[in-house]
Amino acid sequence: TVEEKGPVRVTIYATGWYVSAKTKEKLCIFKTRISAYNGQPFVNVAHRTIITYDTEKKKLADVAFEVKLVEAVKWQMGADGKVLSGDLPPGNGTVWLHQDRWDHFRVQNQDKPVGEGKQSDGWCVGLMKSGSLSVMLRNIWQLYPKELELSREAMTLHFWPKHGGQAFTEEDELALKNIHKI
């Protein structure tokens, strides 16, 4: 639905359900606004997820927003104030950055580690033969877990990571300094 249309900005609004791939059950409502600005080379995406299920009984896996790429060949990501980069793997292979804790991220090229560090800068670039596409995910390390993933065909922002795992040990979880974070 076109929500706003003017000489400076146009905003498209979409709402719907995240549905379980296995059971087809409706789990969360999404609300997305995409705004484009006259004369600007970017769009602003505001995406909201409303959980509508009992979180004690069900768990989410891989909640994401995907943007298609055309023949991407290289990738770049910002982390700890540095640029990480390389060639995208062939076929359906992916490169991904997973911010699994506020003070730790890891980057993988398929199953091979590329690096790790403290804080993702929250941006990535897919370099294509015809240009490039960049995304920025605000507050990525503060709002962990999050993930940025690139392939030759798509750039994906995982609001609930696809490549997640156990980030904290039981000792970490029960440490007095971390009790307020639970």
C-alpha cells in the first residue's frame, strides 16, 4: 500500500504474518515501511516484528529481510572499525557476520572462519558488475543477536540469526555482573 506520496518522499507500507515453514502456523506480525526520497541514492526501511505466540512454548529461527542482488562477485563488511572483504563463494555459498554477544562477532565464508572480534559496525556491501548495494543495520552489537549475510544472489539481514548457537556458558549466564541482562 502507498502510505504517503509527495514531491520529496514516497512511503510504501506492508503488513502480514511470519508463518512457520513446517506447520504453517502464524507466529508474528510484521510491519514494514519503505521510504524513498527524491534525488537520494538510498531507501529507508523501518521493519517491526510483533510476537504473538507463547515464547515459552515456541522458539524462532531465522527471521530475516532479504534484498536481491544481480551477479554479485565481492563482499565487504565493517567490524571493529575495519573493512573485511573478499570474493563471494560460487553457487549458493554465503558469507555471513554473526554478532552473537555484545562483545563478540564472527565472520564465516561458508564453513571457513574469516575472522572474529568485538563489535560489528553494522554495514555490508555487495559489489556487482553493474554497481553496488549497501545496507546498514543500526545498533547491531547493542541489539544482538543479529546477522548480515551475502551471496551472489541476495543480501540478507537476519533479525534472528540463521547461524546462531549457544553464545553464553552457564557460568556467564549466572555471573552476578550479568544478572541484570537476563
